[in-house]
Amino acid sequence: MRRVDWQLGRLLRVFLDRRLYRLMEFPSVERYVTERLGLSARKARALVALERKTWQADAFGTAYRAGELSWVRALTVLPIMAEPTAAAWVERAGAVPVRRLADEVEWALTVRDRCRGRVRGARVGRRAFPEQSSRSRTRATRSSAGSSRFSYT
């Protein structure tokens, strides 16, 4: 079943690039995908994005085409996928649950952006990472029920 996703993504990419849905007299690709293929427009866009990325990272493309990665796992690692680290991310994607994989990808993106001088999710005038403030400290308190609570001061 996983092999069908990459094939569908490739066909959809060609279909979209050549705008063949117009020849079939559909006003938009979303309408064609939902009415004729029974897919959501979101999944169709995801499959096309995955197919485009497989040409940029060989290890990622090989694993995705072979069915080693589901489309959900592949989509999860898509933002961080690059040729030098593709093999390691493919291996990691097969080893951990999707939720943990998503957390690790978010962490890797945050670290990458911080190294480049940008901070993900930062707002103007506020610190994105309060733990780095020279005035903030983490204080743990324990309630009478025995549960721990952490607060920033």
C-alpha cells in the first residue's frame, strides 16, 4: 500500500504541472482530486510535495519509493530533509513513533534556525526561550499530593 502513495504522488505532480485538470473541465485541482480520486486536497498536496522532495535527497527518495517510509512519516521529516542527513533521518523515522519523530524534527528545526540567527515562533519584543534569560530560573515545587510542578520566576 505504501508504494501506491509515491506512484500517486508522481502522477499527481505531472497532472498538476501540466494543468490537465483544465482539459477535463474542472475549475480547480482540488475539485478534481476530491470528485474523481476521492482524496482530500490536503493529502494530494502532501503527496506532490513528497514526490518533489524525493528528487533532492536520494536516500529519502529510495526509502519512500521502496515503501520503507509511510507518507505520514515521510511528510513529518520533509521540512528537515537534506542530502547530507537524509540517510540518518530515514533510519530515525523507521525507529521511533510518529509523534516522537515530529518532536525531534521540530527540535532540529529550532536548533538549525537558532544557529542561523533566527528563532522559530519568536514574537517581536518577547524572548522565545525564557530559559535563556539571565533573570529567569526554574523552580520546582512539590504539592502535598506528591506531584511536581515547575514554574519560571
